[in-house]
Amino acid sequence: MTNPLGNTNRGRQALPTPPSGWPVGSYPTYAEAQRAVDYLADGQFPVQDVTIVGVDLMQVERVLYRLTWGKVIGGGVVSGAWLGLFLGLLLSLFTTTGGAIGPLVVGLLGGIVFGVITTSIPYAATKGQRDFASTMQLVAGRYDVLCDPKSAEQARDSLARLAL
């Protein structure tokens, strides 16, 4: 069906679509799937027909350490000090009287206060419900290499030689 008002999709990105193609290999890690595609590329295979797909996705939260008020305030002091020193250095470039020490000290102290406030308020708001720091990752259970049907057989044969 055409749009009577013209092409309103101009300049928009296409919606995400599921990958297509025939499976030519399956690997337990992304590094192994990447190695397989690199092997195909080294053999002059048209790799623009290949897609690496992460399957069985999991969101993994790895706990790094326990948070305490000391760690929260210490982290605020350190991050605020860096920001304050940077701003103090910028301020000292545009100050013509009194030298660079004054703006650096003001920036350092202001940054420390700012850092402590911006780390303490969110931690206090959790009311002890999240007393740990963590990092999140999206991890796949396996990685499939898919290929356009017109060249899938050639890719499968080539990857079979890699496994030998």
C-alpha cells in the first residue's frame, strides 16, 4: 500500500528485523564465532553474506563489592576532586589576577562537595535495599553463524576445514 502523503519514512532507520540465513556453524563463545568469520574472510569468502547471532540471551549482574558509607563518600570525594581540578584548571586559564592556585583550590573544594552530595543522596535514597555495587552484561549461551542461502554450502564446507 502506498502513502498518499508521500514518503514519510525518508531519513528514518528501518525497524529491527530478525536475522535470516542458514546456520553454517555454532560456537560456545563470541571469540570462536569471530574466528570462524575471520577464517572465511581470509579465504576470500563474501563475508557480507554472514551474520553472527547470539542465542539464549541472559542478563548477568556481577556483584563487585559491598557498599558502605565510607566507600560511597570516598568515591564521591575522588570523583569530585577530579572534576573540581579540571574545572579549576579551566578557570585558572581565564583568570588574569592572583595566579593559578586560587582557582585550583576553589575548583577542588567545590568538586569534592559536589561529588559527595551526588553520591550520598542516591545511596541514602535506597534505604539499605541495595548495599552493593555491580555491573550488568548481556551474555549469549551460544553464537550461531548464519549465511545467505546462495553461499551457505560453500561457507559450511570451508568452516568444516577449519574444524579439522
